[in-house]
Amino acid sequence: MEPKVICTVVLAFALALSSLAQGETEMCQVEPHQRQNCGHPGITAKECEAKACCFDSTVRGVPWCFQPAPAEEECEF
């Protein structure tokens, strides 16, 4: 393959992964005291993510493994 084609494919792939990661990050933006528990005490980040849940251990006293925020539906007029 030509170097330009390879660079284009790599760039497209990187943008796609970036887009997916941003969507996941947005889904995990839940106010700490609004989190709905999704795991057991002592669950690891890997175990939590395997359950398709969000993990954030930066706030004490709230669930670290929690349900992602519901996807917002767009209204069509």
C-alpha cells in the first residue's frame, strides 16, 4: 500500500476510536450522588467494565462501579 493510503486509514481508525471513547466518557458523566450501583464492594475496574458499567474511584462514599447515564434521545420535528 502507498504511504498516503496507510496514513489515511490510520487517521480514520484513530478518529473512529476517539469518537467511541468520547461517547463512553459522556455516558459515564454521572453526578456522584446520583450513581446507581452496578457492582459489589471491592469490584475492580476491569470487572466493572466487563459488566458494561462505569468505574470511577475518585469520590469516596458513593458507588465506584455504576450504571452509565441513559442515552439522550433526539427529538425529530
